[in-house]
Amino acid sequence: MSKYFVHSQAIVETDDIGDDSRIWAFAHILPKAKIGSNCNINDHTFIENDVILGNNVTVKSGVYIWDGVHVHDNVFIGPNVTFTNDLRPRSKQYPPEFLKTILEEYASIGANATIVAGNTIGKYAMVGAGSVVTKNIPNNTLWYGNPARLSGYICNCGEKLSETLDCPECGKHYGLEDSLIVEI
């Protein structure tokens, strides 16, 4: 008996699924995909073979996760987020290996964002709805627009930091070291 839930109208070809994960109707997961524990994979999703989802990942409806996307623990992927994995696609012509796209721990991707292949979204980073990510996103930063641009800094708790890099919600303090944000 499995320790995860699969809706009767989902197609799940992998057995590599952690305990307490939930896979809803019309999801399709290919045989070599790896799904962590306590994930929630919503309706109308597709997950290819060379995909790894960590623990506690939320994948909202309408998301297709292509080969080469690796998602670490506690990541939120909003509805209809689009991933790419080939910068120069041609019909029936495949690269020897697809570009890697990495979503690090606690990253959040807003609805309808597009993540161009080969980029890394840093820990606790947040990408706004409808944004187009064309480069790496550092930890604890907020990006939005087309192309996505730095729009501020984010606390680990999810609140936008003040101009002095203090969190109005939890009181944590941050600083900049070599243009990267760090908790102090």
C-alpha cells in the first residue's frame, strides 16, 4: 500500500514518490521523475523524466516541468508557470543534454511566470506573477517584469524588506556583502 495519494484520473508512471505527497486529476508524471515527500501536485500538470522535486513542493495547476528542472525543498510554483529547457529548439532535434534549471529552497514563482532554461532561482527568492526570468536570481531577492528585474529584497519569512533591509513582520535584519544579501 502506497503512502501517498494519486487521484484515479492521474497518470503516474514513477514509483519514486515520497510519503504524504498528493497528485491530483489529469496530472501526468513520467517513469524516471523523482517526487519528494509531502508534495502537492495539482490538476493538469506534466512532469518529465529528468525532473527532481524535493520535499514540501507545491506545483499549482497548468504547470509543465520539462527535463532538466530540479526543484529543491519547500518551493512554490504558481499556476501556469512555464519552464523551458532548450534555448534553440527545433522539431525532432534534441540536444545531447537539456539545460539545467534549479529552484533552490523556499523559492516562490508567481502565476504565469516564464523561467528560461539554464537559470537558478536562489533560496527564498520570489519571482512575481507574469515575469520572464532570463538570468540567475540571487537569494532573498524579489524580481518582476519582462524581463524580470530586481525589485527589492525578501525576508526568509516572505515579507519585503524595508530600505534598511529590516523585516517589518519578523524583525530579522539583513545586510549586503559583495552585492548579495545576508542575514546579520
